[in-house]
Amino acid sequence: MNLGVLERYKEFLPVTSNTPLISLGEGDTPLVASNRIIDEVGCERLFFKLEGCNPTGSFKDRGMVVAVAKAMEKGVSSIACASTGNTSASAAAYGAHYNLRTTIIVPKGKIAKGKLAQAVAYGAHIAMIDGNFDQALNIVKELCEKHPIELVNSINPNRIEGQKTASFEIIDDIGSAPDHLFIPVGNAGNITAYWKGFLEAKRRNKKLTLPVMNGFQAEGSAPIVNNQIVKNPQTIASAIRIGNPASWEKAINARDESNGIIDSVSDSDILEAYKKLASMEGIFCEPASAASLAGLLKKANAGEDFSGKSIVCVLTGNGLKDPDISSTIEPVSMNEYSADISDVERALDLT
């Protein structure tokens, strides 16, 4: 049975005797070894961390459970967030399970249908604004300042605390930290959290070698890469379509302290990685997740030598979060035939 993040890692989290150890079964997600893409990268070991296996289909559940538990500890009965999708789904699910009013502000037309459908089904109060994520976040911050509502975006430090547990799991699964970690960067809370987790693990085990952190933004939404706010971020990868990341400085710290990089990849690179993960590894992730692999392939194709290295690519969300993107993939074979086995055999070259 999955104990959940709070129970499993309570000694490393801001848990007190008054913190309810709530859970929807988050955490303990698979770390899957690459079977085919590893040959293209040329490394010794390549793994994919499948965060889409969390209860609402994304990594957000790790941090949300801690943020919601701490809100409940304070006696709060209402939570709120701004979101491009995954945060809204996670907040709404935990809010529904624990009878908390959940308010969500989303940018109109900038949220994937699968994610919005989750928030609707969980019974959240949703307001769509004619603006971008950064404007939505400003509104939520004002709401929470004016009303007795707990803000559960990643600027809430409890979110980062929960998300760092993925680093602990990686170390447990492979027996060490990887040489390199590749991760998508949107609001930049996740790269911040992973680095925090690795640093804390290092303090407990001085022999642990820390990974190089490699974060990747989409080219049309790359404020950290370009060192300037993007007022109108554009990318097919809706989960990282953010022009002014809340954890900007902390992400830079993670990059610099690990001797890593934060770079960008094109939408075409993201789509190519997205297709490869599905067709070559049997892993269906949302487009933003594929930015991690796109970044790895960009570096490998540019000639970086990964021989002898262990690498983890974090895949942050499930492919069903953004089903419209998958419809753009041309099927290998999908036509209509008569209900006769011989016709189907001929069509599929099985005769």
C-alpha cells in the first residue's frame, strides 16, 4: 500500500503532531529504465521518472498534499490557486476529498482540456480570466490576502517541501543520485524542489554525489534563459507556458550550485521527444514533460559525451492531460476494412 508522501517522509517534512497525515496515494512513482532511447543518448543508464502516475496525473500532488495538510492544520476551510492546468486539478482533488472550498483562476484558452475537465469534475469554483498565468497568480495572491483563503501555488513553501520527496525516491531506487537530472521548467518550483531534496540527502549521506541539474523551458516561454519576463508566452507545452516564474531566483541557484544549465527547446523538439517516448518507450506523457528528454537529446546531438553517466529525465504529467496534442500524430496504420479476417490480414501485411 502506498503510504503517501506525508507518512513516508514525515521526518523530512514540516510535519507536527497536529498535522493531519492526509493522502490520496501520491508519491512512490515508477522510475523506468530506457530500453531504446538510451542508445541515441550514449549514456550508461537512462531512467524516466513517471510523475504522471500520481493520483491526479502530475507531480503537483506531491506538494499539494503538504500544502493542504498544513492549511487544514491551521483550520483553513478554503484554498485557491492560479493554474495552467495541473495545479488546478491537484488542488481541486484534495479540496474535494477533504471538503475544502477550492477556487481556481485560469487563463482563458490557455489550459488543456483534460486538466480543466478534472477541475470541473472535482467541483472546484473556476474563474477564467482574459489574461495569462502571471496575471492569474497576481489575482489569486490578492484574493488570499483579502480573504481567509490558503494560497496553494508553489510560492507556498510547503509545496516545495512535498515536491522534494521525488529526489529521495530516485536515490532510493537507483542507490545514488544520478549524474544528471533533466527537468522541464515552467514556474520553476520543481527544479527548485528537486535540488533541495538532493541537498538534504547529501547532508544525511556525505558520500552522495550531487547531480548536475539541467532545466529546459520552451523557446517561446523562456524568461530565465533570456533573462527577461515574457509578457505573452507561447508554446504548445501549456504546463510550462509561464512568462514570469515564481521560483526564478531559486531555479538559478539550483542551476549554478549544481554547475548545471537552464536552456530552451523548440516546440518541434518537444513534439519529437513526446512522440519518441510513446513510440520507443511506451510512455505517454504530456508535451511539457517531454521538454526534459528534448533537452537531453539537444545536448547529446550537439556532441556532449554522456558515456558512463547515469541520467534521469523527469516526466511531470500524464499524456491524457492534453489529449488534443496526440491527435496530431499520424497513425502507423488505421483504416476501415470489412469484418473479414482475410481483408485485415492483407491490409496489415500479415499474409
